[in-house]
Amino acid sequence: MKKLAKLFNKAIRSSERLFVTVTVMLKVEWVLRSVYHFDRQQVTAALNALLDVTELEFQTELALEQALWLFKRTGSRDFADCLHIALVSQAGQGPLLTLDGRASRIEGAQSLG
């Protein structure tokens, strides 16, 4: 945590923003759920809080916001499914075509099965 605090302090001093890829956000969600045993509400709150950090710049921020909205609204157990749907939607290429029965029930996805 010291290294992370040092990195943030450096960014603040130099008025820089740290870039966060969409794949890192998938990993963050997984760690919060799997390692720290956060429930859906805690995961959503933590990811929303990260999106509000001014020192961070997110790849596909609109898709991340849409994915969080889908995750919270649909009751999906899989944030990754919601993010895939949001990325396809933001690219104007929806619906997401999937073989996953659970994912196909989320708004913006369509079953191939």
C-alpha cells in the first residue's frame, strides 16, 4: 500500500492522471469478490468510488459505468458479462451474442443457443 500511496502522491503533485485499463477493472472486481469476499453492493460501491477518483483515467469509462448499472440492476452474478455487454453496446455493435444462458438473460445480450 505504501507504493500505491507514493504513486498517487506523485500523480497529485505533478497533476497527472493514472490510466486504468478495462482489464484491470475486471481484475479489481475479481479480487474484491474472491479475495476480500465483498458482496454485490460492496463491489458496486468500491468500483463506483474508484470511478470518482480524479487522479484516475479509465479506458472506456462509459462502458464501465454502464456495466456497473447493469450489474446492479439485473442482479447478474457476473460483472464480466455486464462489462462485455456494455463494451459491445458502447461500440454500437449490440447485442452481445453469447452461448452463456445466464448472460443471455441480461439486457443487451442475445443467446446463440
